[in-house]
Amino acid sequence: MNDLTKNILVFIVIIVVLLSVVQGLSGVSGGQPMLVDYSDFVEQVESGQVSIVEFDGERIRFGNREPFQYYAINPETDNNTLIGRLEKNSVHFRAAEPKQQSLIGQLLISSFPILLLIGVWIYFMRQMQGGGGGRGAMSFGKSKAG
């Protein structure tokens, strides 16, 4: 394995470790909410046991306070009936903000093609500097007679 390959592998390992550390630090602290059936969620809403509901895509997080203790998966494609039920039972509800990709992730994804081109260019430049040993990319046609 040549030095360039070793350097690239070390660089990739460092990036993966840094990304995992950043992702671990940005995670939600505290206990995870417990999954309940959708029918149990509806029963709890109608019996007055739920005061706050948050829609997050297909997940419905709910409880009496935040952080939410429970969540359910919404099987309905139309939330109008559920929203009517929540309003009827005086439940405060909201939608979660859509998750956005981190700045580091966006930078890595957008700069990857440029870094790849630079890496290929460096590889070819090093191959072309093979010298007089006849190993370079442009070493054809050279005679070994001396």
C-alpha cells in the first residue's frame, strides 16, 4: 500500500469518527418515548389522559408534558378526523419542524465531487512523475540502451 492510499484511508477514518461524535452529541438526551398502539392513543385522547400532541411525519408523540412519554404511528393518510377529535377533547397539538441536515453533512456532500477530482488529479500527477525507472505513465518509447 503506498503512502497516498494510507493517507486517504486515515483521512476517511478521521471523518467517520468526527461525524459519529457530532451525531452522538446532537442526539436527544433522556429516555425514549414508548410505542403504543394507535387505538390506545385514540382511547387516551377521548378519556382526557392526553394534553399535548405533536405530529412528526407518521409519528404522533403525545403525553401530558414534554418530553413526551409515548408515541404512536399514524395509520391514517387524512388527519382531519384526528384533528377534529383532538379539538373536541381540548388537546393542544402542533407539528414538528422538518429535520434538516447538519452543516457538516451538507459541506461533505457538496464538496465530495471536488475532493474526488482533486484526489484523482493527484494520483495521476504522482504516476506521471515516475522518473527514469520506466515506471511513469509517459515512459513509453524510451530505450533502455545506454
